[in-house]
Amino acid sequence: MFTKISASAVASALVLSLVSGVASAGDILSRFDKETCAAPDYSSAWRDEEPQGDVKVKLLVSPDGTVTDAKLVESSGYATLDKASLRASVKCKFKPVAKDSDIAQGWVNVRYTWVLN
């Protein structure tokens, strides 16, 4: 199941869902801090090429809420969009788990949808 997070940038809808890992979907999604996960900027230099499409990446979220790894799962077909999505996704933050919690890290899918408005 996907949870939609709206974003105000020209290029973007950000959607999260759990892929797999030790933490459950509820554990990770309830810790998601959408204020720290801004949509990537659509560069004006890309306007001539007009790249559009979906980029899917997966993030490894640690118990302290930081993203410790990001991997491209599905390319948009445009390296510029793929790289911008990866750069933006590693800046996302999640709320840390309680110190006495036994929740470990987990993977989360992130999909960026790039469209020209």
C-alpha cells in the first residue's frame, strides 16, 4: 500500500511504502517527517529536453531516523532525473525510535513522479 505525500515543487509526487526489512511498514511510515523530505528541484536547464517520468529508489532507514543508503530501483530513462531523485531522497529524515526500542533498520520505497506543469 502506498501513502501519498504531496509536494509543491514543479516536479513531484513522493510516495512511500515498505519493501522489506526488520522494521514494519507502520514503524517506518509513522516515523516519516515530510517536512524534511522536500521534492527535488526541476532544473531550468532541463527544459529543452523536457524529461518526465517516474523514478523509484529504495532507502535504508536507520533506527536514529537517518537514511544510510539509497539505491535506484527503476530509472525514469533520464540520468538527470534519477540522480536528482537520489540526491533528494537521502536528505529525507525519519523520527528516531525510542532508545529502549528493539526496532532495527528497514527499507522503504520512494517514487518520484516528474511532470512538467
